[in-house]
Amino acid sequence: MTLAVRPGVSGGHYLEDHVVGQVVCSDPITFSRETVARYADAVGDSSSLHDPNIPGSTVHGPLIQAMAISWMVNTGVAARVLAELDHTWHYTKPVRIGESVTFRVTFTRIQRSRSRAKGLVHRTIDVLGADGDVLQHATSRILVEARTAVDDTQERARTAIGTAEWARLLAGALERDDQFTRLTSTWDGTIGFGIGTETMLLRVYKGRVLDVGRRMPHGPTFVVHASERTWVELVTGPENDFTRRAMCGQVQTTGDAYEYLRLNRTVVAVIDVMRALAREEEK
């Protein structure tokens, strides 16, 4: 779902104002020759790679990051950030001087701290060219101030993909799902879901989910890996397009390839249940 800054949110986004799957986009931002020249002068960069007087020169990576963070702060999306914990930026394509870009932020996880007065927000940041092509992208974790110190873990669990609370809800929903129990009625094994840097395992035996957790005694039969954002889009998007994403390289698998292919319909059915859980949270 693509949203502007949420109506009624004044003074910036508190932890409670973030929603898993929410997307916030900037207006087009142009990196003019003057802007790049001032930045180069400020940091003492005389490299021809970033010389605004040379056609085809590129914008400094740190300048793009700074502009993205400045936009997020000015619009309130990051006004309540207490700390940047992780920030990984990938420069897949250059941004040329004079080019206009759009920043797109997707929230992929919200997790309240033990103190309840703050919490972690996982997000991805894309730098889009004029044609919508992704020029650069980043992942980050930020610590965000909460409006009130309450425990809303259970209320948010249905979209807290990859957490223990979410996995327990998923296991219960799978055992009530006729398609899942039918597809796994004769199967004995462990299905893993790699969500970003974390993995959650489901121990399945003849249509039942016996256990969930990060580890199992004999390990997973196979693991389906994707980024946090891919999982969020799969679970909160308009349709279950797992097969398309797998064919496009957004999903990878490890472990027993034969069993994964044999249980491909089961994986799709599990994602259908994930999507149903997320829809329950929206009600």
C-alpha cells in the first residue's frame, strides 16, 4: 500500500504510526550542478568522477544518502528517530548530475522494545530514476520513540513476519487450513522461511505443525529465502505472486531441491495463510 504521511500524524511519526507494508514516496528531487559543486567544495572532493563541469559525471553517494535522510526528517517520516542502528546502501546504478530521483521508503518490521517507550523499525529505501528504475537501494534499522509505553506485541503479531509471536500464530492457522493439512497429510519434514537475515522453521508431520523456532534437531528439509521487503510485499500485496517472484530471482532456496519442488504448492498455500493473518490485523 502506498501512502503519504499519515493524516493526523503531527510532529512526526511515532513508533505507533508506522505500519508494516506502508510505502512513503518523495516528490522528484533534482541533483543540480550547483548542489553537487557546493557539496564537493564542502568535503574537498576534486575527483573528476563528480566534477559538475564534466558531462556524465555522477552525484556523490553520501550526498544522495544525506538528501534521503533530510527528506525523511523534514516530512516527519524520521522525525522521531532516536538512533540509526544499521544502514547498508547498495549503489547498483549511478545517479547523474542534473538527474531527478524519487525516494521510496517501505516499512518491513515494527518491534517494540522491552521498555515499551521505543522500538525498532526496519525499512528499505529505494532511489528511483525518472522511469521508475531502481538506481540505488538501502536497508536500515532505526530506533524510534513511542507515543505511549504500552505492550502491543500481540496486536501487531500478524504482520511481524519472522518473529516468534508471528510464527506461533501461523502454526495455529496452518493446522486449521484444509489445503495445508491435505497437501502435507503424508509429509514429514521441516520447512524454513529465510526472512532477511533471520530464519524461521516449521516442523511438519502429516498435516500438523509440531513445532516452530529458529532451530530444529535435524535442521530444515529446505529453506525459502527472500528479503524482508519481498516477504512483506508477498504478505500485504494485492495477490500471492510467489511464483512470479521466484522466477524473477527474488526468491532463492537451499536444502533439498527435490522436496522443495515437490512441495511448491504447499509453500504457496502457506503464503496464502500468511496473507490471511495479515488481513485479520487490518480489520
